[in-house]
Amino acid sequence: MRVKNIIIGLLGEGATGKTTFALTLSGQKVSRTLMTVAPTAHVLKISDVFVTLWDFPGQRIFRIAVENKLRSSDFHVIFFFIDASGMSRLIETLSALPQWYKMLSDDVKNKALKYIIINKADIPTSVINEAIAIMEGKKYTTLIEALKEYIPDLEYFIISAKYGFALIDSRKINLVTLINLVIDRAVERGLYAYQYI
Ligand SMILES: Nc1nc2c(ncn2[C@@H]2O[C@H](COP(=O)(O)OP(=O)(O)OP(=O)(O)O)[C@@H](O)[C@H]2O)c(=O)[nH]1
Ligand SMILES: [Mg+2]
């Protein structure tokens, strides 16, 4: 039997929550994570689709290995992670996205669906409103203009990887619902591979 397989790359700076996201979606209770030291695949079955989440190390010491792997990787969807736990982390992790984008293969740059994942919305002092203002071009306009060169429509989702929710129009939805939405968009565009089981 053949089933659809959607390959999602989780990219972004260290400690933005990529591994927490992959583990929460896999249904694992996450108490603490260690920094990721090598690209790691997590395979989930959601509805009738296999989703392969490629979780990359964000720390700079692993950059050469990451670059080599990214150059030869094929993704249907990219999630660029940023950390909204505070203003300086938000700017730091957002400013790094062009570097992540540049490491992708041309095919992925041209075809893959790309989303910015604004994480850690559960923290009471998180800067979600500032993050939205930046994304909408109301603040840090030079930063956002530079980013639009790489990710033209700058679509973003606000989530808590740790508590497994996303905020859509201030409404909480489950992360699985969010992934289903992304799967539907990928399938609509023909962005999937087949896996034989
Ligand atoms: N409050 C809160 N903390 C989070 C969330 N997501 C991740 N964290 C915390 O942030 C820290 C880093 O999380 P990881 O998932 O390991 O981050 P990473 O992006 O995989 O980091 P690298 O593997 O080094 O690239 C951990 O202490 C997590 O518990 C979240 O949604 N809310
Ligand atoms: Mg990690």
C-alpha cells in the first residue's frame, strides 16, 4: 500500500523549541530536552498521511554538518522557529532566519511551503503582540523588508510547543489541528512523496 509522506524541516536558532515541538506532536510528554547535536527524524502518522519532521541542531557549533545535510535534503514544508519569550530573543532569532534560508537547496527555496513559527506563547511575559506588529511590518521595518526577500508572504503561526497549542485569531487550537491544516495545503500543491508500507 502506498501512503503520502510529507517532509517538514524544523529550522532555527538553538533553544527556539524545535525538539519540544517534534516531541509534543509525537505525543510524548516533554519535561526537558537536551540540545540537538545531529539532524534527527521523527515520523508521525496523522490522519492517513505520514509526516516526517526533520529536527535540526540550532547551535552554531553544528552548522557545518547542518549545512551539508540541508544542501541535499528535500522538504515539502519548512518551519522557521523563533522565540518570543522576550524582546531580545525575538529579534535575535528572527534576524537569523535569512542565514537558515540560504542553506536550503534551490528546489526547496522555490517550492516548499514556508512558515515562521513564533514559539513560547504560553509564557506570561512573552512578546506575542510585538511579534505580530513586526510581522505586519509595523515595527523593525528594515528587518522585515530584508526577510521578505526570502519569505515573501511571511506567513506565521503563534504556538506553544511545550503545551501543544497554536493561537489562531486568539483562539487556541491543538498543534495536531495546525499540522493538519499545513498538510492540506501541501497536498493541494502536490507537495508530498509516496511511501510504500
Ligand atoms: N515555556 C516554553 N518553553 C519552551 C517552549 N518550547 C521550548 N521551550 C523550552 O526551551 C528550551 C529549548 O527547547 P528545545 O526544544 O530543546 O529547543 P531546540 O530548538 O530544539 O534547541 P536546539 O536543539 O539546541 O536547536 C527548553 O528548555 C524547552 O523546555 C514553549 O512553547 N514554552
Ligand atoms: Mg533541539
